[in-house]
Amino acid sequence: VTVRHFSNWNSTISKPALMRAYQSADDNENGYISRQEWPYLYKYIQLYHELYMAFYESDIDNDGRITLDELIAVAPKLGLKDAKAIFMEMDTNQGGLVLFDEFCAWMIQHRSRYEWKVKKHIKVNNTNTTTRRRTKKKQQKKSSFVPKLPNGIETDLPFPSTKEGFDALWNDLDVNGNLMLSLAELDKGIVTMLHGTTTTIAKPVLLRAYKYCDVNDDGFVKKSEFRSFFSFVEYFHYLWTLFEKVQTDDDYSDRRISSKETQEHWQKLKPLLSTKSTNSIITNAQELFQAMDSDDGGYVLFAEFCSFMVQQQEEESSSSLSFSNTSKSR
């Protein structure tokens, strides 16, 4: 199940609360809610909805952030005795403002009425695909490789193209001046950039780019990672468009590729494959599907699709660089 299902089902749940619930329940971080994770999703929706209502009441000027004065003003309603000390604890990045993520983290840790709703861990069998997928993801995130759009493909996204442009954009988004951006801040910035255009970026694209760039898993994108974040957004946006074209047989909201669809769209996918793979070179649709289906689940999810295509481009790039260095030494 994707986050789109829930955003369509219940419009009364705020977007920040829904996204936090979805990310928390998605224990294996593959961008989908499995049957095993399903029961926890509803607990998290209830939890973050309650937290968002408390946050919304605290955010008096409705700018998505809580100031010290705002917290002091609503402290009695929230049952907070020493608002100033609590604000300093909430403001973990010392940016002078409390974001929704920071508010949630503190309230869950210090208020028993919220803590009981948080699951500590989803137990999985050692051979479960969850474990394998997570291990594979950690290995990929250590790489500093940044993918590029294939030759002949031009982006329709209005992102900066110069260092000066990215510096200016960073200054616009980093309103706290703490040299880090949350997923919510990045999402808000991109929505603002695309306002007035016909272009939209799917949430799975944004989430995948964010996870690839957040190398140390602290929940923030640093300035040094900022430009690569937009490169990943461009590339995954391209892959999302391709992914949507390939998964044509299933329901539009199914978001997965079958072996049959891989066979039917082999010619579209073949140009993206590495011809210099360190493993075996893929020569047909069946080999491609098996390689993409990393958890042997019988379908290829968007997260698997992205991981595989990034790996292919990285192998192609590494082989080309190695050949270039060899030629120079001769």
C-alpha cells in the first residue's frame, strides 16, 4: 500500500502527520506498507494526528514552526511547566525554532500518553526480505555516486544549474540558518518552485532522493548534500515516469512491475543497463526482472527499480573511469 491510498481515503488527516505515520510504519523503508506493517500504521496515524493537533495549536502564526514565545503561550494547555527549558530540549538542532519532527520526538519521549502507542520494533525472521533489503540499502547509501539523466533526456524541472543558484536556493530554504534541511522543508521548497507549472513530483521520488542523500541517517540533508539531492530528484523523477509506463497491466495505483511487463517493455529498459557490469551482463528481460526483484517477491517495487538503475549507472561510470585511468598510465 502506498501513501497515496491514505491521502485519498481521509482528507482530515494532515499531510505532516500522515507522512510521519507512513515513514514510521514502513519498517523496512521500501516505500510501501506490507501486511506485516499494516496494523502499526493505524496506531501511528492516531499518534501523529494527535501530535499534529497539539503542534498546530502551538503554531500560532501558522508558519509550520514553533517559536519560544508560541510555546510559552500554549504551555498551560499542553501541560508543560517549564516552557523555556522544554523548548531548548525540543530544539535539537539549535535553530531557534521547533519543527514538527522535533516536537514529535520530544513529546513521545516525555509524555507517556504518546509513548505507549509507539512500536519499538517489528520482529522479522532472519531470512525475511526486510532484513536483506535493509542491508542492501545501507551498502548503497555509503556510495558518493550521483546519477545523471541518460543522454538525450532533458529535465522539465526548474532547478538551478549553477553554484550561485543553489547557494541562493539553500539560503531561501534554510530559514533557521542551521545548515541542514528536513524532508518537510525540502518538500515545501520544491512545491514552491513548481507552483504555477504543470509539473509535479511524486512523493516516492522525493522520499527516495532524500534517503539517498541523508548519508548518516540523521533525518537532515546538509549543504554539502544539497546539490546531489536535486540530481537524485531529477533522476528518480525520470525513473518514476518510466516506471509508470512499464507497470501498465496492473491497476494504476498498484505501483509494481511484473515479469510480463518487464518482457513487454524490454526495449525501453535495455538502454539503461550497464554494458560493463562487474557481475554478469544482463542480456534478456527475464535476467533483468530477476536482478531488479531483489527480495524475490515476484514484483519489482519502485525502491528496487531505483536501487537497481543507480547501481547500473554507477557500474558503467566506474568501468569508464577505470578504463580512462588505465589509458592515461600507458
